Amino acid sequence: MPYRCCVPNCRGNYDGGPKVTVFKFPEDEATRKKWLSSIRRDNFTPSSSSRVCHVHFHKDDVIWETLIVDERTGQLLRAPLLKPRLRPDAVPSLLPNCPSYLSKEESRREGPEEKKQRLENEQLAAALQYSLALQKDYENTFSFSSLEELMLRTKEVDLPNEWSVIEKHSDFVCFLKIIRNPAPLITHSVVIDSNLNVSLFKKDVQIKTLGKRSFPVIVTNIHEIQCTAGVFRHRLWALRNFYR
């Protein structure tokens, strides 16, 4: 059975009365005295089951929801709290079923901690939105969904001098490492087919695994190729064995 409101003339959670959210009396003695003075109940000592319902608090004194940042969009979202709570300095000052002069209708100002939290949430949301915008620009610059787009993206990165690019219509694209020995010799190659599968070769031998990666592997971003195959790196630390 829900706790009933102990404020005079209030029927909150009583049979036939309105269903309300209730709050315990504060443990802090000074704040407790303020509550007792505000509810205008003479000769009353609250017990462990005594409660005051939300009807007697100003709207801004009851926290019904929390703000969270959606990491995917950077938007501030409002989520309802399972258990509403009071602001630390909240005092029940509204007595709707008593003479009007007993209620205090003054509006409540935002406290320093609340303002700090609000500003931090707003700054976090702004920073996340900026980061997402940069990520979107990055993806638009370096992502591809076809071999034709891949060839355009290769212009966005620096290819080491010993590497050449060969495009065979819409069938595949090859990145070849060619040395003179004394005649030109293809020592390593990376082949990307029309389905964007990447295959690696050392001379004419296909490389099936490299570290923890298995090939062929599908790529959709120039830097995926850079990280998985090492074609565009001046420092070939990730695939040093492949380039020996």
C-alpha cells in the first residue's frame, strides 16, 4: 500500500484520493524543521513512515527526469526517473487545500550545482555534435562503395614512390610494389576486386593471413586499406613481414 501524505487536508494516496508521489522527511534537522513549519501541522512529530506528496512542492523542486547525451547524435535527451527525487533545498510550501495565504508561490532559482551540471551537459552535447560532424566529413572524404570511388579516394592519400596503381576497368584495382632487379619486378601486390575484397600477394603467392587478420577482407575506407594492408604507409610497421 502506498504511503499517504501527512499534510493537513491532503488526500494524496488515500482511498478515493489522487495517486501521488511522496517523499520522506529529510534527516537534516534544520531542513526537517523547515518542512514541519511549512506544512502547518500542529503538535506533529514525523515518524519513519511519514511522507509529503509532490503536490506541496513547486514544480521546479521535483526532479522527474534526467538529461543524457545520445552518443550517436550528440543530442540531449530527457529520460524519466524510475523514482523522482527532490532538489536538496526543496521545502513543501504549497497547501492547495488550506487558506491561500498559507502557501508560498515564489518561483525557485537555479542553484549553482544545477547550473554547473546543465552547462556541462550542454558543453558535452556540443562537443559530441562537433566530433560527429568531423567524423561524417572524414567518412565522406575517405569512404568508398565502388572501385570508381576508390580510385578517387587514392588521390586523398600519399602513395610511396615504389608503389603504382593499375585499374582494370570495373573488375579490379591493383596496388603494385615494383623494384628494379635489374629488370622491373613486382615484389608485392594488393588486389581489390569489384566486391571490394582485398587480397594480398608476395610475388605470385597469395597471403591468407597476416597477424590476426585473414584475407581476403572487405574494405570501404581508404584508411582501412592503410591499416590492414599497409599499402599507403611510409612506415610499414604493421606489415613489416609482408614487405620483406
